[in-house]
Amino acid sequence: MRLRAVSIAALLAAAPALATAPAWAQSPASAAVASMPIALQGQELPAAPVAELVAEVNIPWSRFQLDNGLTVIVHEDRKAPVVAVSIWYNVGSKDEPAGSTGFAHLFEHLMFGGSENAPGSYLGRMRALGPTSLNGTTWFDRTNYFQTVPTPALEQTLFLESDRMGYLLGEVGQEVLDLQRGVVQNEKRQGDNQPYGLFQYARLEALFPEGHPYRHSTIGSMADLDAASLETVRNWFRDKYGPNNAVLVLSGDIDEATARTLTERYFGAIPRGPVNEPAQADIPTLAEPVNIVMRDRVANTRLTRNWAVAGMLSEDAVPLSVGAAILGGLASSRLDNALVRGDETAVSVSANLQAFHRLGMFGITVNVKPGEDASAVSARMDEVLNDLIQNGPTEEEVARVATGYVAARLQSLEQVNGKASTLAEGQLYAGDPDFYRRELEAYASVTPAQVQAAMQRWLTRPVASITIEPGEREAYEEAAAAPSGATPVPAEPIQRVERMPMPEIGDVEDLDFPTVERTRLSNGIEVVYAQVDTVPVTRVSVSFDAGFAADRADRLGAHSLMLNLLEEGTRTRDANALAEARERLGANINVGASIDRSTATLSTPSANLGSSLTLLADVLRNPAMDAAAFERVRAQRLTGIASERTQPAAIAARALPPLLFGADSPYGRGFTGTGNEATVRALTVADMASEHATWVRPDNAKVYVVSDRPLAEVRAELDRAFGDWTPPATARGEKNFDAPLPTPQPRIVLIDRPQSPQSLIYAGQVLPVSGTDDLLAMNAANSILGADFLSRINSDLRETKGWSYGVRGGPTLVQGRLPYFINAPVQANRTGESIQALMAQYERFLEVEGVTQAERDRAVAGNTRSLAGQSETSAQILGTMISNDVYGRPDDYPETVASRTRALTLADMDAAARAAIDPDRFVWVVVGDASVVRPQLETLGMPIEELPIR
């Protein structure tokens, strides 16, 4: 698909230029920030009109149907030698009868367990094909499976996908059902274990009456999953998963004639099934307002408003979505301006429309600032909502939403799988693959009056208000313990059908990575550039050698707080004006950091590149460092730290790095980068200005660009925005890694988090290698041990024992010494056994049985064949360019990976893993309910210490 440039809708046919705000009153600290030239400060930011962009978004397709009813849609896109295979079944959780909740999602898992003519793990077979975007999802209205594969692997992919459509049940026995039931229940525990994790159930029960198709969650109930018999589950499949209830989309390096031949070959013999008529569902109106108060182990009170409203096919869907964005979706939203930037009584707000097939759910969320009166905030939230309903939005607000939607949709269609999903969704729900165009045209033409009318029609009805307050969580519904000696109800034997032999995989060509060019701006800033003309979008990353590691030990969190402050206003635009300017341009500007680098990233329609770069330069060069904005950002940060202390993953990520690296190392701090309450409270605006002058400066910067525009044009725009940027007089920052690492002290560190249905095991060591070393052999070996879905540890804890939804172990790539982390969320009553199992797997791999020939061949095949799919989009290419630069690799490094990987031997991989990974050095952090977990840990024979959450 070639999407030519430029703008965004009749709404913006004559978009007004941004009026320059008066310079803010500056605090004394602001003087430390080098300002931009006056010419840039006063420059207007014209946005191109919209209509052309909408008109140029086009996904050509052809459609045909097999005799068995399978609908096939083909989109040809030859930009890369890959094909997206996306199959959508017309069945979701809304089609589940009482007593069978969770079946659609359970079958999503069962269909990854292998089929009659391809037994064993589907993911295991697919791994050798080199897929990207490989997964499956279930939601209220559908179940879908998708993968993007190199073209020579397409036939085998279609064989495997068709085998699980037509020849599955012989592989779905009692053992498989029991295992996947356990995995699903652990997925449910993992979601429920998060702060506010039980809200989704309360919301559905408040909005929908008993028996309504949308009342129960897609994950289902523990009781229904427990009760599922093998024959009941098999019958669910027979009734719902026939070819006549499916849409198959092939998008990419393929044409209609080839698609007809291949789909008839692999799917044509599958018989029709019963027709699944998706459950009808009315849109209920509550008899009266509902007020629910829940309690959870959370850091701050959350207020929500919820309505059942019109679905995606309604004429009200787009107006409601626009209204939600204006209310709480845009960075310049009404609720942001009133509660976050205005009263400063909330730390964050959001509003959105979830549009489903039969209906939608409109929701508003406000996270109350600790110490504020939640009832007063609630009243103010309703005030803002009612004002929008009564008086409607402005044309300017509606236009900015339309611009942002079209720009985001444009970028989502760069990936062949994104286009496949778009076509499949339109066909499944509207009978029209071009449904996305109707949506674009609706966004481009929607008026303030239509938005107001839709909000008046739907949001003046009784509301379900749900408040979640800090406190002890309500009782949790657990899975039933299996009755001792219980015998499952037997199922009828399956008559297997033998098919044709599985096709072989053709030769996959080595990657042809885009040519990388380098130049410099007038002031010497290096620019690393690649031209990619798939879509008219430009991506820019301005990178600074800083990151969380730039924090001083006595003021942790200062660097990331300074970066947050950059987005809160410049000397020419306050936070709201900055947000509005981005939205007019359809530009995304994000400032953030990793452990080693701080980056400002921009993605924008290329037609608006000049204006977008002016805005990016204003953010980086001209921050206001306003005292009021700083206090607001600091309050949000303190709330964020408190929130992290309620989240299992964040608790572990804050705790483990200091134990491994020591407090004196730049890596010896929590990898969230947020710091702690004491240091954040002590920071000043002057500290922020000093931090900016030390790190965000031209002599510490490098610019990376991927664009459809030629380098000369891009360089000229960059030079206009950044070429006269000069460094301040203060010294450039340096990070010091000289502090020695602490002597490893293997032990278990237990962090008590009461009422946790899961424990998070987070273990690690510091490896004797750095990110700039050649890690190819070690990473290939570790994919077999810890990183892949088929890794030894995930296969054991998830696919064999069913104790976890997913386990991973591997190095985190940093410039210096690499940390190796194991992340294993497991059901609470299996915590001790899980640590034991993990230790056994590592010891076996590193001491007894290393890489097998079959594992080596699978890893090599998958790692080489997936390269084309990993460089399909401009975002992927930009990320690779940055990684190559940061870790000292040549620009053509991606083109050397395939040959070097194919040359790996078993001895190479074993030697690399054994030289680096040493489980005797692991420190094991366990975040869980100590009353449940500690007795299990005491049986392991390791020292145990308890740490508070910090």
C-alpha cells in the first residue's frame, strides 16, 4: 500500500495557525536553560488540511468464498517478503451460555496445543518458521489468530492454521484440557492481582442484567472453568469454529490467484459447521443511578462513570468516540485542564468509548490526588461532563480529535498485519472490508452538533458510578481444589482424518536492510537516516547519552522528573497549548528514558514535518521550568511512586537492581527510574534546570530519522530547528561506572504483599558481559533456556505444570554489565515448588544437558527467518538503527545476523551460556502473601530475608 501524504479533513480545510502564547514569567532557575532564538519562539505552526490524507488512505483488496463458506480477503503489498495470515472466528464471549463463561478464551489456548496432523505445540512448530506478530486473542465478539511469516513459509502456515480449524479435536484430550484450564486460571489470577484488577467484573455486573451476553468477562469465572467437561468443550468447538464462521485475510507478498490456489488446497476439504448467529444484545438503560464503592490495595482513590451505549455500527459511535477524546482522551482534554492542570485535584484522567459489535461502553476515569476530597473531585468531574453535554464541543476540539485519529490510523496500517486486522474486522462486523474508510470519513466530517447530540442521547441516562478506595481487598474467588480421586467424565473417541503431507518451507532470503546514511547539522549534531517510503510518515528520535543511569545517588528520580517537566510547557506555550499544537499536527511527541538513554521521539505525517520539528525543538531547547508546573509534576510523580508500591512487577523492579549492582552503581537503582519519595520531595526547580543543562544539550545529542522524505529535505528541516543550538557553559554530564559490584549473596528476598492470588518471582544476577560485546551466541542459547515461548523454563512451568501464565528469563540489554532477570508470576500455592523447578532447569541446562540439535535447528531457523518481519515498519527500522549505534554495531549489522546465526554450533551456544549464566549467583525476590509463601520458601534451604515494599 502506498499512502500519499498530506493532511486531515474538511474540518481542518483552513486550520488556524497556532497563536503564540506570551512568554511565561520565569523563575530564577529558568535562566540556566539555554533559550531558543526568538525567530523559532514566534514561529507559526501551520497544519496541512485534512481531506487529502483521508482520501489517500486505501487498502486495495479482493474477496472470494470457498464452497465450504470460508471468506477469504487478499491484500497485495510487496514492500517486504512477508505475508500476514489473520483468521477471525465469528465467536466471542458474548456467545457463551450460562455455565460456560470463558469457553471462547479457553479454546483460544486449546488451539495452540497442536492438532491431529501436527501434534504438539502449535507455537513450537511455528517458531521454526520465523513468524512475527504471532498470537491469538479473544474478546466479546470474536476470536482471532494471526502471524506474519516469510513468504516461503506461507504454505506450511496455512497447513497448520487449517489443521486446527478442521482437524483439532483428536489432540484435545483430558490432559490437554486440564493443563490449559490451569494456564487460563493463572492468566486470570495475573490480571486480577493488579491494582484495580477486580473493577472490570464490577463494571459489567453494574451495567448489564443477569443473562445479558455482555455481563460476564471474557476470561470467565473460576467455577465455570473448573466445571468444563471434555465433551462440553469439544461440542463448543464443533458448533462455533467451522469455516463458514470465519474470515481469513492474507496481506502482503501474495496475489489473489496464489491465494485462491493455496486456500482451496488447505482449507477446501474442511466441511461446513453450524452457522453461529452472534448473540443479539439490547443496550440496557439502568432504572436508576448505581453507586458502588469497592476497596483494593491501591495508592489513591479512583472515580469512574460508566454507561452502556451504541455499538460500532451505529451512527453515534464516532460522535461518542470524539466526545470521549475531548472529555478525557486528548492531552488537552477538558478533564485534564480542569482537574489535573486546573484544580490539581487529580493526578490523571481518561475517557473512552469501547465500541463492540452490538453495543459500546463509555467510561470516564479520574485518579484522585492523595489528600484531596474525593467527593469534591467527583462533583467537579460531573460538572465538566455536564458542561460538555449541555454546550457541546468547539469545532477546534473536534478537528484536533479527527487529526489525531487519522494520523494514528495511518501509522497503524504500515504493518501488513495491521491492514489484515482492519480488513477482517470490517468484514466480520459490517460485511464490508472497507468499513475503516467509512469510519475515517465519519471522523473527517463529524460536527460539534453531532457530538453533542450523541452525548445528550446516551450520557444523560442513569450512570453506574464505581469508586475504588484504598483498603483491604474483598474476598477473592479462587479455583476449586481438584477432588481427591475424582474421575473426569469421559468423552467420545475422535475419528482422526489423515491429510496430505505437511509442505516444506522454502528458502528464505537474507535480510536487505535499508541503506543507512549519516550527516551532520550546522552545529555538529550527527544525524543517522534511512529512507522508507511505505507510508508518508516521518519518525525522529533525538537521543541523549543519559537515561536513568544519569541520576546522582543522592537524588534518584531527578532525571526522569526533568524529562516529564519538558512536556509541561515551554517559554512560548503552556502545557495545554503544547498539547493542542501536537494535536493540530497529528504529531506524537514523547520524552522519556531507558536506563542508558534519554530520548525525545516524534512521529508525524511528513506533510507536517517542519511544524512538528519546530514543536519538538521548542520542547527540548526552551523548557519553561515553571514552578507551578514543577509542583504539579512532582505531585504526580509521588502518586506514581505510591502506585508502583502496589504493583507486583514494579515492586520487584524497584527492589532487585540495588541488590545486584549496589547503591553506588548507576545501574543500582530501581529500573522504573522514578526514584523515591524522600529524594523527589527534596528536588527544586533549580535542580531541574541544572539537570537539563547537564544532559539535554547539543554536544550530548544524536538524531535518528526514518522518513519517506529524502535526506536533503529532512536535514534542512532539522537544521532549521536544531542547527543553531549551542551548548550551555556548564560541563556536560558523565556517568561513572567505577564502583565495584558487591560480592553476590545468593538468597531469597521476600516482600510481603497480602491478599495476592499470585506470587511474582523475580530473580537475577549480573553477567560478566556488556551490551557492547558480541552476544549473538549467548542470546541464541538463552532463547532455548529462557526467552522463547518454547524455552525450557516456560515449557516446564506453563506448558507442563500449568502453574503460570508465562515465564521468561534473559538479559536486559544495557551498555554496561548486563543484568539477567527471571520473571515468573506463579500461583501462590506453588511459589516454593516453582523456584525449585526453575533452579533445576537452569542447573540441567548449564551442567547436564545443554542445547540439543533439535533446539539449535529450531532457534537458528526461527531467528534467521524472522528477520524480514522484524524490519517491516519504520518504527522497527528506527529502533534497529538506534540499537546498532548505542551498542557499537555497524550499520549493516542486521544483514550479517543470518549468516552468523547459521554458523552457530551446539558447542558455541553451550559455551556462551555457561560462561555467562551462573544460577549459584542468583538473588531471588518474591513478591507475594508472606503468610502463604514463607512456609514454602523455608523448605528450599536458602537464606531468607524480608524487605518492606520500598
